[in-house]
Amino acid sequence: MRNPVLRGDLRARMRSRKRLLIEALLLGVLGLLTFLGLPPELSQIDPSHPASLATALLVVEAVLIAYFASACTIQEIGLEGEKAAVDLVFAPFAPRTIVAGKSVASLLTIAYWLALGAPLLVLAAGIRQEPLGAAALASALIAIEAWGVAQVGMLYGIVLEAEFSRTLAHWATLLFIFAGTLALPAPARWANPVLGVTRAAAGAPPLPAGAVFAALGILCDWAACRSLRRFAVA
């Protein structure tokens, strides 16, 4: 916690009312989905129903957490007291410190949101008799995917000055990641976050999809550092 940007962002997020609204919405959607997925008799599982309640929760988490994480990073959802990376460029912080602080703050926030939804996920897995190990791997994949998308948002917040351009680029990127990747050849569709999480929940290794989104996040962090250096020189 030596990074001052990380400390500042975490302090702002802990005090933010918008963060509470995000978490209420996330838990509300997950809770409603869990309630609707409960069988009439908890002691009896309808054999005609596939055991997919936990997978459905994981898919919803993958979509919502990726959006919320990137929207907060790009300031589309402005959290009270948190400054954008580009606003810190003239503060006494090195670009590497700014990017590292923002990056770790996003990852910790994503992990916290996943932890909030974990009890519902455990309940769903228990009711539908699904293995928790696969759900844990899928949750780890969600964290990596959401972090990678959040770093794209941070980069857009630095290189795009106009708010409209940032919003347009953000939504176009989300549309490509969650819908456009479905048009890829069948062997490469694991890059789609929803399909990747579904495969991981079914027991498939999440390493290929995780590696792609981890590389995306690292590349965006590198580009963000370079862009902030140009601002500082200018």
C-alpha cells in the first residue's frame, strides 16, 4: 500500500455512494436470478432441468463486473473523490505510479465484487449440485477478464479528450468483446468472455482466455504509461 494513487483510489471508493449503488444492483440481479432458479422442492432436482444456475450467475457477473470496472476507470461512472489518471499527470507522481495504482485498485475492486457474490454462487452450486472447484476457476477468469477490460477503459480515459469519444469507444469495445468475438472461427471463440466463463464453469482450462485478457491489460498499462509521459513532457 505504498502507492499513493492506490491509497487515494481505495479511500475514495470506500466512501463512494455510487459504489454502494453498483454493489446493490449487482447483488440484486444475482439474488433475483438465484431466486428464480430455485427448484420448487429444494430436496429434489428436476432431471429435465440442466444444472446451470451457478453458470448463469457467473455469466451475469462476467458481464456486469466487466462493465462496472471499466466504466469506473474511464469515469463514465464517476466515483466521488476519485481522480482520473490524466488528472494526476501534473501531480508529483510518476506515470508508472499512476498506472500501477489505478490498475491494482481496479483489480482489488473486482475481487471485492466477486467476493460479495460468492455466497450466492455457493448456494446456487449447492442447490444444483455443481462442483465448486470449476466455479472458483471461472471466478478467477472473470477477475482477469474484467481487469483487462478495465485497463482498456483507463487507456481511453487518457488518450481520448472528449467525453463523447470516450463513451463511444468504450461501448464499441464492449460490443466487440462480448458480441463481436462470437463471429470468430469456432476454435477461437473461447476469447469471448461469456463463452470462456461457460467453458471454465464446465471444467475446461481457463488459461487461454485468461492469458489473452491478461496480455490485453498489460499492453494497455504499457500504452497508458507512454501516453502519460507525453502529457508530462508537453
